[in-house]
Amino acid sequence: MKKLESLNKNQTEQLEITKTKWLNKIFNYTLYNSISDESIITSMEELYKFCNLEKPKVFIMDSPLACQYAVNLLANMDQVKDQVGDQVGDQVWNQVWYQVKDQVWNQVRDQVWNQVWNQVGDQVGDQVEDQVGDQVGDQVRDQVGDQVGNQVKDQVWNQVGDQVGDQVEDQVWNQVWNQVGDQVWNQVRNQVGHQVRNQVGDQVRDQVENQKLNFYSFSTYINYSDFGWLSFYEYFLNNTNILKEYKESLLTIIKFVENSYISIQLDNLCIVSKYPKFISRNENNDLHNTKQAAIEFKDGYKQYYVNGRFIEEDTFLNSQEVESAKIIFKNEVNEDIKACIITIIKENFGNGGLLKMLDAVLIDEQKVSHSNGYTETLRLYHSKQKYSFLQNSKGELNQPYAWFEETCPSTGAIYLLDTCPTFTNVLDCAKWHRPENIPSELNYFWLSAN
């Protein structure tokens, strides 16, 4: 069979259509609000069968954090095993919930969202009654012990990924492979993968571990991180004569993914998170919102991001007013978080609010060009007030706070760096922060005034 050497006009137009379709699967998240619990359960049961695994009990949660709380709750059920015995229904759940929850609650009560925790209790409670019954003591405890994510990954990739990958490689030229890969696979993966999967998952891990609970790894496959490679292969399935013999397998995998935002895949037990109810991004497709959480789930679990940088809820909320932001900013030592606070204030209150928050006056401003062609405006600010404990480079006390402002060329985030109040010329300040003895290819500030 002759290899596909180039894409025709219609095939080229379908690149953008395919990419948009798959991005809409995650960012037009309302499409998934109508998925029934029955569909999710059936899909996960079929996934385990597809991977030659025993039929699982499926627990459905409203957020990734709720999944972690649920699996920790289930893992502790052996501690009330003797008291549960052969009782069923409400009696089983009442003993499990009211005794085991106290043990977990004591670890998390100061940090956990009440709404998420109560939702976990309600959801797990209902499903324990329906599914676990008199086996709650032994069976659930044993199932929580073994994760089967690698088995799922191997089966999905061996039965679908390798085969369709080889088929495409055999039947298309590298030029076509790269064209579709760049415009479909990579763009979908980049917009979904790093932010919506990795960062959200990392923050859930941090919160769980900070609460002294066990973190159970989320699924490697069959979640929204699969959108990249699935969009790539679906493109060839729908727009060429390639992969027709793999249509059923591909559509099966796509159905599995569409029904699970993310899951914890265990031996005979699968705990699934539904899709978020709200996602907000900036022009670079980074998670971003300066007024509210950038991603939020049905049970109230949410995370805050500014230009892709995670920011704690207290810091974010205290940055919604200029006066409280001023206090937070002065006490903050992390430059990334300070950049987030600056962006929040500037977007919500403009330059006037930013200067008020900084209690600052503009000392110098100059436009500069870099060797790579990037142009920006550098600014130097001093606080109006002088402080007896601050000193300049000469050791003189009673100095103002001083800030040097620069802009990140890749994200557009504005940074204000603490600097020495001796400077009155912003270029001198910039060169002091980025010394010229750094090799030019590494020196961000290789400056020349316009």
C-alpha cells in the first residue's frame, strides 16, 4: 500500500477541527455534567474486562481530593471489622462512617473543606450500602492494598497504542506524521497535560500528604491526559483509510476516557472523579483567574492559579483587597507568589491599585531591548515611607523599600524584586540583578536603552 505523503485541503482543515473537538472535551466541561453514574460504572467495569482484570466495585466521587479521602476511608475499614460483622445496610455504614471517619477526621479537620468531606461520607456511604454489604470488613480492605494502574496501562497500550502506532508509522510519511502530531497531539497534550493534569494532581498530593493521609497514585491511563494521543489517532481514523480495522478498539478506549476525569485503579476497586464544573485559563492556556478559583469541582474543591502558578487560598483571598494584599506582599518571601499578588492587584485595580498596594512611587522607567529581540519596560519603585531598620549598599539606615519590575517574556507575569534603594537608574539596577559577567547566552538582561 502506498504511504500517505501529504494532506489534501479537507484533511488539513480537519486538523484544527479535531484539535478543537478534543480540547472542548475538557474545557467545555459542561458536556460531561449529564453523564450518569450508571454509565461511569459500566464503563469502568468494561475497562477492567478489556484489561483482563476482575470486575471492580466502582465508587464515584466529585473531585480528585474526594477520591483520596474515599480510598483512605475505605482502607481504614478493617479497624471496625469485628464490630461490623455480618450486619448490612444502614447499620454497617453507621458503624463504619461514625467510627472510621473520626480517625481520618482527626488528621484533616483543620485543613479539609467540610463540604468535600461530608460529600465523601454521603457518596461512599450510599455506595457501601449498595455494593459492599456484609463483605466490608475483609474484601474492601484487601482491594485497597493493590493498585493495578500499570496493568491497565500495559493492556491499553499493548492492545491499542502499539498496534495503531505501528499502523500509522507504516502508512504515512514522517512529514504527515509530524504535521498531524504538531497540530493535534502536541497542542492537545500541552494544553491539557501540564496544567490540568500535572499541577492539579500535584496539589492534591501535597494536600493529602500534609494531612498525614496516604496518597494513592492516580491512573496513568484512562483519564484526560490521554486526550493527546487519542486525538492524534482518531484524526487518522476519521480522515484517512488508515486504522479502520482498529476502529472498535479506539472508540472503546475513547469511551473509557470520556467517562473518567481521573481515577484510582485498584484491585477489584476503582474510585473515579467526575469532571470539574469550572476551568479558567489565560491566553497561554495556563490555569488563571484573578477573581476566583481557576478550577473547581462539584463538591466545592477548588484550586487557585495566577498565570499557571498555584497560590494558596488564604493568600489569594487576602489579595482581593489592596490593603490586605499590602500586608501579605510585605511578608511574602517567594518571588513567584509575589508576582501572583501583583498580577491580581493590577488586573483588578489597575496601576493605581498596584502603586497603592506597594505604597510606592515610580523612581525611573526605561524601555529596553534584548539580544533576542524581546522588548520590555523596566521600572524602579521606592516606598514613600522610610524604615529605620533598612539600609542601602553603603550601610546607611533609614531607607525606603525598593522594587525592581521586570516582565517574564514567556508567561507575561510581572515580577517585582526587592532591590537596593541606592539605585535611582533602573538600568543600573537591572544590571546589578543580572551581572554582565554571566555569559551572554545565559544573561537575560543583555540590555541597551532605546
